[in-house]
Amino acid sequence: MKKILSYLFFIPVLLVSGCSWVEYFTIGNKTDAPITVTYELNELEEDNIFGIFINNPEAYQLSKLSKIQWDNKFELEDLDDNPVIVKVILPPKTIMIFGRLHNDTYESNNQQFINSRDFNFSSMVIEHQGEIIQITKATFDDYFLKKNGYVKFDVE
């Protein structure tokens, strides 16, 4: 009887724990020079408690096939003291994760998200060798494309 009860407990736990997924929002620097990325976050909208975008991004080395090397993490220094503005220098051949969407599927920047998620992105400026790319919330989907669980923009 104890075995049956333990199976009845563990089977639902295994089923629920296997249902979680994450979509990452990334900027890839596929060039041989560093790029400067500055982005601003909006305050969370009423009734939303989790922002998709974070003010402490992570960076990882890219392999020769442009895959994330999860065991090769870079520390990024935020060059702006304002908590809603992030300014970092992204080294060559790296990728920066600046947002995560848990257990939901990204379609567009104006969709309704589950679990009190908020699209708290305001704007972004990417500087690379004199070229400046400006991205706003309205133009976000023109730059960031969804592919294999990532919503990404690559500087090449």
C-alpha cells in the first residue's frame, strides 16, 4: 500500500516539474569588436509583478557555430548607476541574455502574458564601430526574431 501511495505522489510531481520552459531574450555580438548596449526598462504595469527584462544581464561565450557555451560565463559591468538603465560593453563573440519569459510563448510586444508578466522594455541603443542602432518598444519585433526558444538580435 505504501508503494502505491508513493507512486501516486511522485508521478504528479514528475509530470508538473517537466512542464517548465524558458524563452530567452538575447543580443549576440558575432563581430570581432566589442559593442556597447544601453537599454532602459519601464516600470511594471499595474497588477504585473514580474518583468520579462532584467537589469542584471548575463553574457556567455559563443562557440564557432554560434551556440551558447553555458559553462563560459562573462561578468558584465553596468556602466550606468540608474536601476532602470543598463549600459554594458559586450565583448566579441559573446551573447547577452537580458530577459526571460517563463512558461509562456512570446508572440509580440503587446500580447497579454500569463502569471503577471510584464513587457517592461522601453528602449535600446546598440553602438558598434560608429554605427548606432536604436530600438524602441514599437520597433522591438522588427529587430528581435524568435528562433529555437530565443528571441534574438545578432550584430554581425
